[in-house]
Amino acid sequence: MGVDLDGNDLYFTEALLNVLHPKLVIVEYNAKFPPPARWSVEYDANFRWDGTDYQGASLASFCDLLARFGYTLVCCNAATGANAFFVNNSYRTAFEDVPQDINNIFMSPKFQFPAHFGHPVSPKTIARMISSNAQQFQHSDGNRRWK
């Protein structure tokens, strides 16, 4: 099963997993938010991606959701840093060589646009971060990151 909507991905994935039980789930995550950031757009039935960074959900948010349904993250697409692959836990033993730490699997975004790098920031992204009561933590390197 693959989900790539550039918007309500997290919500659709949850709805699909309530009725489907595939062996493999592939989702597009918003790589702007590295682990441990848990972030998603607010659900909007009329959502249309406007080309900005206000889209989808973070990898950690997908990991949380898919773990509830019995799936494990096994890799991210190194070429784009946008697609994550999860296997049903009944196949986990076939992936024993895969690191268990999300930080060792996460791939940062690798946008291939010659004119610019990344998606423009949307005011909705900032508003969503503030309204979701995101907490910060002090990283060991001294930088503050969203939790």
C-alpha cells in the first residue's frame, strides 16, 4: 500500500489501516521535520498542496501511527529523502540488520529543483507548530529542536 497525497497523508494512512493489512506500507513523509519531531498538517477535507512546506507529516509521526498497527520502519529513500518503507511486524525477522533507531534510518530532503532548494515556508506550517503546543528540548549539540 502506498500513500502520497501531499496533505492529509497521516489521516488517510490511519483510515486505510483500519480496514487493510498490507505486508508493506510506503508513505511520503515531510523530511523538513527530522526525528524526533512529531508534526502533521491539520486535517482538512479540502486540502490542496500549495507547493510550500505545509504538507504531510513527519517521519516520527508516521512511525508512531504505524507502530500502533503493527508495522516497523525499515528504510527511507536515500535518493529523495521523502519515502519511508514499513513492513508488517510478521516480516520483521527478515530485516534484523536494519537499525532500530529512527535517526539511523531517516533521510533528509534532497530536492532536485535547479532554481531553488526546498519548499517555501508557509505561514500555516508555523501556525500549526505553535497551535499543536510543540515542546522543545535541548539537543546534546546545544541546538534547540522541535519535539
